[in-house]
Amino acid sequence: MSVLRPFRATDMFKFNNVNLDVWTETYGISFYLSYLSRWPDLCCVQQAPSGRMMGYILGKAEGSGAEWHGHVTALTVAPEYRRLSLARKMMDLLEFVSDEIYRGFFVDLYVRCANYVAIDMYEKLGYSVYRRVREYYGSLGVGKGGRDEEDAFGPDMRKPLSRDPGRRSVRPNGRDIIVSAHDVP
């Protein structure tokens, strides 16, 4: 059993067990605080009855016109709590808020190409690859020479929401569309 609740600033003192995972991007305190102040309804945590943090999601609303959407900036579950559908519950909440409150056309996210488990999970949740972004993660300065050679491409995955009944925000051949990280706003 766990509790899905809003992410609080004090949670940053409790999430080392979640953030020390190899797939998790860790940001500076000001980054987390900016999300909590601008999009508090798109940031939540899963907490165990003991109070231990099990996972969290950070999201935002961005874009304009038909590109107005919810974005998953970070979704992570501590390794010892995986395969309990916690990520699905957090994604369901973010999608609901993006659809009903922000009235977005779709939800998007980026994931490392080598993270097959996450890609499979997102596909099961209804996401599809919209495009592959060359050196999306390479700009983070990991790997040899400042590039992340394992993840030369980062798939941009999308799921249409109720405002997009014609599914214009997705495409069937997204894996074949390759763009530079500089071309992504």
C-alpha cells in the first residue's frame, strides 16, 4: 500500500533512495522548487506507510496552440519498489491533470534509448515515438568527450489527450524521424 500525494519541498531531503538510481536525472534544488511553485498539481510522490519515498513525478505544461501539452520531466521509482504499478499511477494523475485542468492536446516525455524497460512501459501506457532526437542526452556531458555515446538518440514519446481526437499529435513513423537536439524547443 502506498499514498500518492503532492510533492513538497521537504521531500527533497528524503529522496536519495530514489535519485541514486542510474536512470534518474538529478537536478539542482532551484530546479525542483521552480516546478513545485509553477506546476504543483503536476508534481507528486508515492510514499510508503513508513514514510519512505517510493518514487516521484515532475511535470509541467508548455507549448502554444495545438502544441499545448503536458510534459513529463522526471518519473522515477526506487528500485526496491518497481513492478508495483506506481509509475502507472503517477502517469495517470499527470495525464488527468494535463487533460482536465491544463486542457493539453497531448503528454510528451523523453527517455534514453537504452532504457528498454521504460520504453516498454510507456508503450503499454499508450505512448508512441514521435521522433528521435540526436544527442538529446549527449548535451548533459556524460560519457567520453562530453557525449553520451550509449544514448545517441533520445525518443520523444507522446500520447494524445481528449482534445486531440484526430490524433494529430502522434505519427505512425516516429522512429524514422530523426532531428537534432538543437531543433527541439
